[in-house]
Amino acid sequence: MTTSPVPTVSLRAGAASVDMPQLGFGVFQVPQDETEAVVRAALEAGYRSIDTAAAYGNEEGVGRALAASDLTQQEVFLTTKLWNSDQGYDEALQAYETSVRKLGREVDLYLIHWPTPAKDRYVDSFRALLKLREDGRLRVPGVSNFTPEHLQRVNDELGEFPAINQVELHPYFQQAQLREFHRAHDIHTEAWSPLGGQGGEVLQDPVIAQIAEKVGRTPAQVVLRWHLQLGNVVIPKSATPERIAQNFDVTAFSLDGEDLAAIAGLDRGTRVGPDPDEFNG
Ligand code: A2P
């Protein structure tokens, strides 16, 4: 077994801590019938962290790729997410079983996909995730798309902040305030749509292009490197084998202070995805 070049972050997990690769592979919008091949390509390229969700409808494809690989369960960090219609204590426990059955193995990280504040069940859902951890079924309970207010309420009611929050984050939406809140409470920041989403605008940005030319890398590699240097966990999605490999090759170069400052200047504060305070679907 070769040693992965990818750094890890240490997630709080009750009395213990769990290492998670800082760079993983996301399968958002990968159709179920393509997922097995795409995840196999990612594992072959060296990724050792896979991020899916019940709502993506492709957990079985992920499971098939994992089952087909020679890698052990301990060697691949696996994330899935609780969908909004399954929020609540009993519902979350049930939904976890369904995901585990489809994936064919237990999960390392289980995220509440959206807070859905109008439903107001995220505290009960997180309590269920803590129970799964206590029972040794799940290693790390986490959340996605939570604002400081949602995170604070979980801590106030359950006595513990989630160890990680996966949110929209890219050079046009840098989430400085949220990242500061995370830092203050030992919550890791994980970025979805790390490349700025499908519109591709971030990857066309002239500032990014200039840095890419300077360091002799592609715009996507520059953006992923920026995430890693900020300390974000990052899970780029690609369905193209060449890009899957390219996105993994971001640990052997670095951006300097000038590059980082130039990218910091690109923030527009505009989302490509829904606002978590308003998304209750
Ligand atoms: P594709 O799957 O055809 O490679 P994000 O993770 O920010 O949502 O971005 C995902 C989008 O970015 C997908 O449309 C994906 O297209 C594209 N993408 C992923 N990697 C690269 C890359 N290295 N260069 C250009 N586009 C990329």
C-alpha cells in the first residue's frame, strides 16, 4: 500500500478523534448507473474519501465501487447525508440503516444535509446521530449547510458542537464569518461546489487564470490548492477520468501570499445554491 499524499484533519468524535482526508471525491449529480465507474476511477486515482448523500440517489453505485475495490473499510473514509424528509430522531435512525444497506458498510461521517429550519427537527436529528456514535455504528456525526445560529442551538441543547459543517464555499463565496465561527468552536469547514459550481465562472476568472499560468497548473488545481491552504476539507466532483486525476494532483505545489491575497479579493458574497435559512424542501 502506498502512503497517500493527502493531508488529514482531525475531527472531534466524543472522547476520541478521527482522521479525515482533506481532499475527497464528491458524487453530487452523478447518475446511479455511472457512479460505480466514476468512484472506481477516483479510487484508482488515489482518493480515499468519498462523499455521497441519500438525496443523490447513487449510494448503491458507491457501494458497488467500494465492494469491487481491494481497499478495506478502514482505508476509505465514507460520508453520506440524512435527507430533509427523514429528519427527526426515529426517522434519522431509520434513514441511517437504509443508507448503510445501500452502501454495504457503516459510514464514517453522517451529515444532516440541510437544517430545514421551518421543520425545526435538526436538534432531534443530531441527537439520533449522537446515539449512533454512542452505539459504535457511526464514527462522526456532522452537519451541512448550518449557519452559526443552527450550530449554536445544537450546542446549547445537546452540549456539543458538530465536528464539521459542509457548506457552499468557493472563491466567489468565501464564507469568512462562518469560517471564523467554526475556528472559534473547533468545527472543521468542508466545501461543497468547491470549484464554484457548474456554471464554471470561477474557473474562467482572469485572476485565477493568471495564477494558474504562473504556477503551471490548471485553474481547477489552483482553486483546490487554495482550499487546502485555507484548511478546508474539499470534495470536488468530476465525471471525467482526466479531471478526476487532475483534481487529486494538488499536493505537490503551493500558492504564495500574493496568490492567496489575490483570490481573497475575488469574494462576491453570492451563492450558487440555496440559502439554508430559506431552504425547507
Ligand atoms: P465534469 O464532471 O464534466 O468534469 P463543483 O464541485 O464546484 O460543483 O464543480 C463541479 C463541476 O466542475 C462539474 O461540472 C465538473 O464537470 C467540473 N469540473 C470538475 N473538475 C474540473 C476541472 N479540473 N476542470 C474543469 N472543470 C471541472
